[in-house]
Amino acid sequence: MDKSYYDRNKEARKEYQKAYYETKKGDLRRKRELEVELNPEKQEKNRNYQRNYYLTNRQKLLERKRLRYNNAKSA
């Protein structure tokens, strides 16, 4: 059976995404810097959200991290 379109073009998509990110990385970094200066409340709100998410899902996140580490170590 033929591979799907997405399977056939997986590597090309990954290369495109990588190249796109490399070209936009500076723009994204600058946008983040400006956002912090122009809207510090939003940064604080985001920081609190991420902290609360981590604290509520800590066990699942650490388990995933352990599995990823063990898989990389055994490979």
C-alpha cells in the first residue's frame, strides 16, 4: 500500500519548519522582549499560569521526563 502524503513528505516538512524557524528566531525573540516591556501584566499572568500548571501536573511531567531520559539512555 502506498504511503500517505504526509509520510512521503515528512522530511521535507521538517526541513522547511527548521529553516523557517531559523529565519524567524530573531524576530520572535525581539517580539518577546517588546511584549515584556509593553505589557508586564501579561508576562506575570503567563508566569503564574505556567507555575500553576507545573505544580498541578508535576507527577505526570516528571514521569514523562523520566521515560524520555530512559529511552534516550537505552538507545
